Amino acid sequence: MSLRFRLLAIVVAAALAPMAPLAIALLLQVRDAVYARSVADGRARLAAAAASARSCGADRACMQSVARGAGMQLAPPPCPPRQGHELTLCEEIAPGLSLQLRADLSAVQSQLDRLDARLLLTLVFFLALMVIVAVWLLERGVVRRLSQVDAALEVVGAEQESQLLPEGGDAVGRVGAAVNRLAQRLREERVRTRTQIEELRAAREEVLRAQRLASVGRLAAGVAHEVGNPVAALLGYAALMRERLGQGKDVSEYAERVEREAARIDRIVRDLLDLARPPAQLLPVDLRRAVEFARMSVEGLQVEVDLPAELPNVKGEEHYLAQLFVNLFSNAQRAGAGRVRVSGTPQRLLIEDDGRGIPPEALPRLFEPFFTTAAPGQGTGLGLALCHATMERIGGSISARNGERGAVFELSFAAA
């Protein structure tokens, strides 16, 4: 049975339901018509008898005979009123004399009551049948099948294996076919998506390995370069010292140079150890005191401190935070800055200088180990890398950009 036929049956049933009041009104009209017909028949009989009685002239005995023959009686007016199912019809046949017909409508009433009962019972049965058929058609043909479609869509949305819906020629059946095709395409798309995710994950791991290897390579190259130079100097000074000792000459100058190069190697190794140092226990740190310590440690640089009076403490390590500010102030001084301004709000500091700024091409690699814009021999390239590592250890962050005149470093801290 097609969906159109089901819906048509439902619509017809819904359209027939309002016919109940019309049927009741029709029933009342039938009752009135039956009563009117009974009264009309009585009036016709009365009119015929009255005509016969009038032909008697003034002969009262003739009139009486006509009345009895017609089942009526002679009586003076007025006509008595109706009592219950008994109706009296009157027709004047002579002055002061009328012909009266008593009509008992109880039989008609009984017949109409039986007709009412049958009609009402038939109407109720018909309406109940139409409602049951409409509900059955709607439930079986539409609601149940749409519920299956809804359940199938929920399963498809939940990425579960769904059963195929029955497919038919009507509209709901075509919806089931469309849902089956959708579920199949979604399953295929999920398989493709999972495959692509796995490929992307593998590619990302490969990129991360390549990045780690590249970082290790850059670090190794930086270590080899920074340590190789003083080692080469040490070897050269050792050869000169051996030669001068063989000649009995003073080697104190070369000994000082050896000590200086060895100290340089020691400083590089210590910075590398600090770079890889695991996080220690974080304690509340007064940023203002760390900045003041760094300002006293750097000579020849004007440091302006513009911090809130009630600056709250932050989580960190006081010694390494002070060393961080020393590194930033020293870098600014090497970049030609004569003034550095420290400002900000709780948990966020800005360090601005009036130096040459940062070359745009150096910004992406500024915090990499052994990357430096200084001239050869004037820096190891570990200062800003140590600053970045320190901020990561204490749960903060550091970023750099160029301001209106020089470089601007922004530091974010975690509240203590």
C-alpha cells in the first residue's frame, strides 16, 4: 500500500469525522419531518371529514354520523391543547361546532426512538472504525517506519554499525534507501578519514623526528663551533708553551691565555647544563627585587623600573630569574642601547630598550641555542636560549618583537 494511499485514507477519515454533528442535525430534521408528515396526514383526513360534515347542512345527526365514520367527534370550540404524545386537530364545520381529530403520536415516537438508536449506534461505530483505521494506517505506514529511520540515523551519528532499513516504492521506503546509502557512504568516509589521520599522524611524527634531528644537529654544530675554537686555541697555546719551555723562556702569558680559554669552555658547558636542567621546586619570587639585582649587576646601562607599588609575587626561581634579567640587559647593552625600561602589570612584564632592535630574519630563531647576531667571539648564542628555558621551567613564556625604537621582550609569569 503506497504512502499516498495511506495519507489519503487518513485525510478522508479526518474529513469524515466532522460529519457527526451533520448526521445529528439530519436526524433531528428527519424527526421533524416524520412528525410533520403525521400531522399533515391527520389534517388531510380532518379536512375531508369536515367537507363531508358541511354537506349535511344543519342536520346534526348527519354530522354525527360523518364524525363517527371518520373516527372523529363533534365538540364546541376551542380546540384543546396537546397533551404528551396526543395531538387534537380541530376544523370548524358550523357556528359553535367543530370537528375534532385526536391523533396519538406515541407509535411514531417509538419508531423514531428506534431509528435514533440505530442511527447513533451506526454513527459511533463508523467514526470509531474510521479513527482506528486512520491510527493504524498512520502508525504502520508512517510513524513506525519513520521511527526506524530515526533510530538508524542515531546509530549512524553514533558511529555504530547500523542495520539496513527496509526499502519500498513509497516515499518512506525511498527515505530508507537514502538512509542506507548515507550510512554506507559515512562508513566509507570514516575508513578514509581514519586512514588519512593515521597517515597524517605518521607524517607528523616524521616531521617531529626531522625537527628533533635538525635541532640536535644545530646544537651539535653550535657546540662544535663554540667549543672547537677555544680547544684549538688551547692546542696552539700548549704547543707554544712546550716550545718556549724547551727554550727556557717564560710561558706565564700563554698560561693565562690557556686559563682564559678553559674558563670559556667551562662557561659554555655550564650554560648547556643550565639549558637542560630539570625544573626545581618553584617558590614565590619578588620580581621587583630580581630586577633590582640585575640592574646593579650591569654597569653603564640606565635601567628605569616602572612597576606597580603592590606587585604580587610570582612562581619561579629567584637566582635564575635574576640571571634572566641580567642576560636581557646585557643583550640590550651589546645592541647599543643606553636605556632600558621595565614596566608592566602583575604576571606580565615588558622590557624595552633603545638599541638597534632585532633583525626581522632573526626573530624566528632568536631563542635557539648558539644562534646569535653578535660578531664572532662576542657571544655564545646561549643567553636568550637560557632565558627561554628558564621561563618554560617556571610555567611562563617569553616573546620578542621590535618596538618603535629598539627591541621589546614580553614575559608572562604564573601567579604564586
